[in-house]
Amino acid sequence: MEVVGRAPEALVPVAAPVLTGPRYAGRPIYFSDVVTRAGSDVRSFADLRGRRWAYNEPRSHSGVGVVAHHLALLGETWAFFGGIVEAGFHQRALRLVAEGAVDAAAIDSHVLALETRDDPALRDALAVVDALGPSTIQPLAAAGHLSPRLVDDIRAALVALEGDVLADHLVERFMAVDDADYDDVRAMAAGAVAVGPIDAAGITGRATPSRGRADRGGRSP
């Protein structure tokens, strides 16, 4: 996987996690699960027309990019939703849905699995009504100035990892990846251009803090 003549400032994909569970089929992929409040009358993405939507942050693929791609396939824009709220990160968006402050959000399936495993009350408050993707999962990346030999050594070490630490994070193993593995994400971004940026939709706002359980920061791709 040696990259010849790469720019020193480039990022080189090294390896990506294969998540635990049959839906991932032993591949380095993830989904954006569309979640709503348990007991809601929302049964599918189509039912979200005119409803309140939350997203983590504008540059996220899982919370925004894949949703824009899906809207483009439907011939829709961000105006499909009746209101849009920037939550800041996935964990906050989940709690806005659980509290009923918004109707739905698209959540990185890995984040969702960890959050609902660790917070049974949150798990019981949510329902998954659709899944967007899959998308190739975010890689561990190396700086472009590192030698190809060192990058290969790092890759080999990651691929060899095993044990309880991975299992505790719902990761089965790491798999070697390269730049071409992310062509699917590039294709989705290209298809979503007509939908435009979410924060230019004219119907966006920001979430207000809530009382109760403290939100935890974390992965918000």
C-alpha cells in the first residue's frame, strides 16, 4: 500500500475498525440509524416530512452528509423537515430525541450501540425507524510525512490487535484500508451537492441545554 509522492500534509488511511454484529458482515462499515422517540407515530424516514430534525454538526457524514444524499435521491432538500436543530454531537442529538425536543436524528450506529448499551433508560426511550448507508467507517490515519515503512508497521500492529479492549468498544478487529476504500463517501458527497449545506437551509437553530444526565463527548463523525 505504499503511496509514492504523497504531500507531507496528506493524511494516509491506515486501518479501520470492523464493528461487532452481523449487520457489518465483517466489513469496515457503519450505518446512520434514524432514531425517533419510542411510541412515536414516525415509522419511516418518509414520515419525517415537516417534522423537527436534529443533527450533530455540519461537517459530519453520518449526521448530515448521508442524510443529504438520501434527500437528493428522494428529490428533496433540507426543507423536507419542518425545523432543524444543531445539537453539537451525536450524544446530545440522541437526548433531544429522547426528550421529545425533536422528532428524529441520524446517528452513527457505533455511537448509538455504545450509548444505548451504557444507558438502558436511553435505549428504552428510542426506536430505530430507518438506516442510511452503509458507509465505509472512519479510519485511523497517519501523517503524510511518515515513511511508507513506518505506516505499514503501524497498520500491521493495528490489524493484529485483539482481546477485551476491542470487545468492550464493540469492535471485532481492525482491517487495512486505503484511500480508494472511501470512494463511496465521496460519491455520496457528490450526489448531495444539489441539496446544499444544512446550515444554509434557513430553518436551522441550536439546541438549548437541558437538565438531568450530563452529556458525554465522543466520536461524532
